[in-house]
Amino acid sequence: MINNLIDFYLKSHPVTIGVLVLLSIYFLILNWVFFYRYFSLNSWLARESASLEGLLLGAVTVNENSFLNNFIRRSNSVSKEVLQLGMLAATKEATKGLSILSIFASTTPFIGLFGTVVSILDTFTHIGQTSGSMSVISSGVSDALVATASGIFVAIFAYTYHQILKRKAYELTNYLQMQSDAIIARGV
């Protein structure tokens, strides 16, 4: 296994190695963003769920841990506009990190493809300098495709993580909207 990695490193074009390093960095960043945002959104969802449950069971206002509580406390009177402002602020906060995951999901296949193209060009250069046997072609192309596979691999995770966090943000804004509607309906 180690010999295969060393052989791959020695045969690969420096641009391909650079692409693989970049994709590795992307993968680390997207995992950090996902897990950080996932756990913080889950915690936030639990607080908003408890606040909504309290409102549905007869509480006069949102729970003190609710995001909307900051906006209600700071205003002289609770109005639809104040609650809407709280919703907009919550949506902004809940969707943090989604843009980087979206960018990674859309760009990593192209980054991998770039590494593959450079590696295939390098393979053709080697074919021209040698006898050009099928083994040179097949080994060069198979090594080149590692970059594309890596780009697609990272993109799959980035897209999946983006969709999971987007759904969590949607659930959160729904909880907040239900709380706002309950407060407005009570005329508090």
C-alpha cells in the first residue's frame, strides 16, 4: 500500500499532486463546517422546539432561551415587524456556512478534472518519449483519473452536507415562524 502511494506520487504530475492536496484541504474544511454547524443547529432547534411547545401549552411569550426573545425584550411593543426582523436575523444566522458548502460542491469536480487533464497531458508526453505501449497509456490514464474521482468524492460530501444543513435551517425558521404566529394570534 505504501509502495503504491509512493509510486503514484513519483509518477504524478506536480499539478495533480497539488490538486489532490487542495481537495484534501477542502475536505477537511467542509467536514469542520458541517459538524460545527450541525451540532449548533441541533442545539438551537431543541431550544426553539421547547419554546414553541411552551407557547402551545399556554405560555404568554417565548421561552427566554428562544432567539426571538432578544427582539421581544428590546422593543417597546411586540409587533409583526419586530418578529419579522427576528425571523430575518435568525435565517441569516441559521444559513451560515451554506455558501461555502455550495461553492465546494460546485467547484471540486472541476478542480479534480483540471488535475486529470494535466496528468493526461503528462501521460501523452511520456508516450511520445517512449515506445507508447498500452501499459504506459493505461497506467497514466488510471493515475490521472484519481484527481477526478477525488473531486467527485469531495463534491458528494459537500452537496450532501449542504442539503442536510439547509433542511435544518428550514426546520428552525419554521419553528420561529410558528412562535411568531402564536404570539401575534394572542395579541401580546
